[in-house]
Amino acid sequence: EIGGFVTNVGYGLYSLAESGFAPNRVTDAVALCLAREQQENGSWIQSDFRPPLGGNPIVFTALALHDLGIYLPAGRRDEWKTRAARGREFLSKAQPADTQEAVFLLMGLNWAGVSKTEVQAARDRLLAWQRPDGGWGHKPAMSPDAYATGQALHALYLAGMPVTHDAYRKGVQYLLRTQREDGSWFMATRAFGFQPHFDAGFPYGDSQFISAAASSW
């Protein structure tokens, strides 16, 4: 396992695709390496000790299916069909334990082209986890936060939910209420500090890394 490879490539290629970046020799090479990281059970995994950013195969399998569907070279389409089928089977059997897993399961099933019934079931499960104040928490026992709420709304939108839907509007209102004066959102870190803190210029000190991610969502 190459440390951080699946995480960085998974999110990196997703970001490039969202920006409309066209495939080139670099994305060809990266996508081929990512494809070879698929596990026997059809998933992609990555060890990551920075909750909730990573460490779960549902997240990385969804990202890999999305990314490879766009950036795997055209000459490897037959290989892609096989890998996609295995990844799709893994996601269809997966049971999310927290909001991030439910978010990426919904997005992954949608990207994988499963039946509308499966996508609807995943969407309904995510909706059922919305709190009365409109937000989502990462885990059932945790308070709502911008990270979980932002990515839940993103997944629901990708799954076809109109922004006029009551649940979507409640989520947006939660985010508007919790935004700080400087335009950012705060989220307290839960990661184990295994390296010295480096100030990158985002607010909130030791919590700046996850707060930047929360603000991005």
C-alpha cells in the first residue's frame, strides 16, 4: 500500500472531473495505478487516521468508480466493465454505519448505474438521519456539523433532489445559521495528533484541517 495514494487520487480525480479537466497522460497513469488497487471483494481501501476524512472502503470505492469511469484510458474499457461490476456488487451489499458512509454509498450507487430502487433506498436512509434542526451529524451520538451536512446535501442533489425540497432547504438553513463571520465553518478535530501542528493559515488552530474540509463541503 502506498501511503495516502487512494485517498489523494480518489479525491484528486474527483476534483479534476468536477472542474471539467480533460484526460491526459498523467491522469491515464494515475487511473491505471488506482485500478490496480482494487481488492478481491471489489472495494478500494486506504488506512487513514483522520476521522471522518477516510479509512472506509465505501468512501473510496465510490470515488474510484466515479474516477475510473472518467479517467481510465479508453483502451482498458473491457477491464473497466469487470472492475465496475465488482465495485457495484460491493456497494450494493454495503451497510453504512455513519453519515459519510451513507453519503458516499448514495453517490457511489448513483455513479455505478444501479436501479432507481436501490438509489431511492439509499437516499431515504440518508434523509432519515437528518436532525430536527436541519443538520446531519457524523455519527448518531454526535451533534450536527457543517461537514456532514454539506456532504449530505451534495449527495442528495446529485441523486436528483431539487433544492426546493423541504429537507434540502432545512439543511441549507442550518448551514447559514452556523457560518462564522469570516465566511468559514468550524468543526472540532477528532484526529489523534501524530505529527507536529503546521499552521496553514485557515482559522481554528489545531482544528483548521477538518474545518477547511467542512467549509469546502
